[in-house]
Amino acid sequence: MSDVAGERLLIVLWACGPDRPGGAVLAAAPLVYALTASALDIAVELHFTSSAVRWLVAGVAEAAHTDQAGTRTVADYLRELQQAGVPLYVCGMALAEHCRDGEPLIDGVRRAGAASVVGAAMQPGVRVITF
């Protein structure tokens, strides 16, 4: 468990978008890290940037299996994270670059950008992991 008040973990998904070979398998690691942090009562948030923003487009994560057996999808992880109260943030610049107008995002996604991550990273008690 987190023993320091105000500790926060930001996980940035950057190089594990659905356009990358094995993107769903690559995305599994940061999603598992986020679930683990949440289970340890660490305040955690996920920030999606670059082509990883596509995981937040409705329907994209549903068919993306994270394991060879096909037992879990990126969408399964995202639902579990949201149920645990982990906020999902989408970068506005990346959204403009990688998503078409009118493509709906999954429910509950919040908007944030580079300034949010950089500003948070400069605060005491905040750690940033980038995948």
C-alpha cells in the first residue's frame, strides 16, 4: 500500500497503439501496472498519447486480444480500470492526429495534454512511467 500521502502514479501509453505490430500485447503491460497500483491503493491515472489514443475509440479495443489464448482484450482491461476508479485521459493533440471527426470515445474518458503530465511530473510524490 502507498504509505506516503499524496503519492500518485501517471502511466503514459505512447508506443503501444493498435497500429503497432503486437500493439495489444504491448498495451497489456501498462494496463496491468495500473491495475496493480490501484490494488495497492496508489492513486494512478492513465494518459493515452500518440496512436495509443485509438484504444479509447469506441470498438477499437474490443477485438484486440492481449494474450495468445485470446482470453482478454484491451477493452476488458479498460473496463476493469474504470470500475476501479482509475481515470483515463486522452491527449487532445494526439486525438486530432489519430482519430477521425465523429469517432466516439468510450464513456468516461477525460481530456488532458502534455502540460498536464509535465506539470504533474514536477510535483512531489508523483512518478511517471512511459510505455
